[in-house]
Amino acid sequence: MFHTFPNKSKPHSPVSLEKTYSLTAHYDDFQEVKYGSRYSSNGMSLTLGGSLERTGRSRGGAASGVGGSKSSTNERWSHREICLLSALVFAGGVCVILGCMLALKLVWLDAQDTQCVQECGTVRRSLLRAARFVQANVDASVAPCHDFYSFACGGWLRRHAIPEDKLSYGVITAIGEQNQEKLQRLLEEPIKRKGPNSAERKVKEFYRSCVNIQEIDHLGAEPMVDVIDSCGGWDLAGAPPGGAGWESGSTPTRPDFNEMLYRTQGLYSTAVFFSLTVNVDDKNSSRNAIRIDQEGLTLPERTLYLGQDEDSVKILAAYKALMERLLSMLGAHNATVKSQEILDLEMRLANLHWKRLLDKIFHDHFSEEEEIVVLATDYMHRVSDIIKTTSKRVLHNYMLWRIVAALSEHLSTGFRSTIYEFSREIDGTERQQELNRLCLSQANKHFGMALGALFVQTHFSSRSKTKASP
């Protein structure tokens, strides 16, 4: 009897092979990671990489030799990898540092470029504006080698005529007009600081009262009449002109000469006989000194009082007519007599012959055009003599006239028109100055620091202030 055992091999396979693959890892005696692979076929085994079991036998066979060579190779690659990894980490750190530095540099350059664009843009606009100004003002039809002034300024002269209310006009005057327009707009703005000591409030209220022509015309001569009455009037009440009442000193209604001199110089800022100013001492710049100089004439030049030519005679006649007109408008009696007396006194003040004096001192002959710095000590001696020999009534009326001449331009339209007629005779202006420009000049005269502060706060940038600061 035959017993048939089932064949565990696959059909039609002449050889039965059992394949088993295992991957294990353990630490050997040297604490290295070893990998073992076992392949079995027909009951025979081939071991690579050493035994899978811990044994104490020698590793001297071929398999052991193969396994030892593989371990050395793995150990060498580990050192290389460590070196490469260290190099990569170092290089990465350097790249990060360089990247941060580059980013900071780019940020700084961007900020610098922004500032440069702003500053350079401002400079560029200024240069372009200047270039356009020069190009517009030249006259290319004129050869510069033939007439350089006409070549450089001919275009500007063609486009700008002298205004009727000015004697001359130029680039500096045009720039001044631009600043005046800015100042005028500032003065017309609402008052922001309204405190009792606010300089802004004072200068703006002064300007607005000056340009309020409706109120000024309504008051007429009243403000000036009040000033004249506070100084004792033109003539002492109850005393005839030149009478004893004028020569006896001060009275309850009329101040004496020194008091009147103080009111004229101190209260109304009008020079009579001499001027008083405070300036830096020429010998010691660390302190200020009071200066007394010759002053007190109404006409702009001393030679106009001398009547040496036809123009001077015409101007003197117009000046006397102005005095008569204003005195009559202010209620003075005998205006013709008073005006002549005042004119005679001013002519005596002006009739100091400086050329004759210098000729005697230096034993030389000076021309009338010689420019000389005069220390007015001799003038003061002569003025003292004139004051001593002149009627107190005439001196009083003269000081009153100086106040009237200085303040009448702020009165009603009739007074301003009378003054303009005289000014046209002197300088030939064809149009009366606008009231707002007159008031602006007066505001700048009396409140210059306050007006300048408003201008700087509005039209000066912080960068300009920094550059201007020491």
C-alpha cells in the first residue's frame, strides 16, 4: 500500500525554495548600529553583516571580513556628514546675518532716498523756478556783449512798469510786495490768542482800526483836535499871539516847553529839533547808548528850505499851502500867519551851513556832494540859540505842527487827499497809496516783532527754522 503525502511545494516546481527576509537592528559590542539580512535556501543559510545573535566567536571569516569593511565605510561617511552639516549650519548662519544686514541697509537706503527725494525735490523745484525766472526776464534779441544789462533784464523791464504810487520799482520791490500780501492776509485772519497781553491781538486790532475808513471818516478831525487840546491848543485862551501869557511859562491849559517837548518826542514819536535813539555803543558793543542827532524838519531834504532853485521854490510854496490847509481844517485861527512862522523856524533850523564850517576847520574846500559822518555837537549849540531867541508861542505851534504832520495821514479821506496833493508835488507820484498798504507799513513800524512772529509761524517750515538756528 502506498501512502501519498501531499507535496508542500508549488506545482510544477522542481525545487522547493523557502525564502525568508528579515531586517533587524541591534547594538554590537562597540555600540554601532548593525543591519543583518538572512537568506535561506534548501536548508543552507548565508549570513551578511555578522551573526544575528550575540556570540563571542571570532569575526575572522570571509563574512566577518565583509562585515568589518562595511562598518568602516559607515563610520567614515558619518564624519563627512558631520563636517558637511557643520559647514552647512555655519554657511546658513552667515547667510542669515548677511541677509539681516542687507535688509537693514535697504531700509536705511529707502529712508535716505525718501529724504533725498523730498529735499532734492524742493531744491529741484527751486532751481527750475529760478531757471524759468531768468529765461523769462532775458531779452534774447540784444547781444550780451553789446548791452549786457538790456540782455539780462530787458524782458523784465518790458513786463513791469513803475506803478503809479511808486517812484521806483525792481525785483526786490516785487518780492517785498509778495511778502506784504502774505502779511496782509495774516492780519485779516481771525484773532487766535485774545489775551490782554497778546501781541497778535494788539497788532491785528491796530491794523483793523487803521483800515476802518467808515469810522475814520465819521470821526473826521475830532481825534486830532483832541490831541491838540490836550497839548494846550494853538493859542493860549485869553492871550493874544505873542502876548505875555506865552512868555510866562506853563499854565493850567498849556504845558511848558520841556513838557511839550516830552509829549512830542515821547508820546507821539515825532522828532522836533533833534532825535533820540538807542543803539549799540560804537566804543563798547556789549552795551547800548543814547544817541542825539539833528532832526526836526518836515521836508525830506534840508536844501529844499533854502530855495536855491526853481524846484525848491515850488516845493516851499506847496509846503506852506499844505500847512495853511491843514491848520484851517483843524480849527486854527490865523492859519496863514502860523504857517509862515513855523516855516521861518524850520528854515532857521535848516540854515546851518555845514560846508562853511568844514572849510574853516580843515582849511580845505569841500564839494556839496561830499559824504561826511557828522557829530552834531555844533548843531545842538545852534538849536539852543534858536530856542532861546524864538517866541514860546511859535515854538509851541511848531511842535504841534510836527505832531499834525506825522499823524494826519491817519485821519479822514479829506486829510489824506490834502497830504497826497503835497506828496505829488514833491515826488511826482500819480496815485495815492492804498490805505491797506499804509496801515500795513504802520503796523510793521509799531508792531514789527509781533508781525514778524506771525510771518515766521505761518511761512517758515520746521526745517527752515532748524537751518536758521545756530
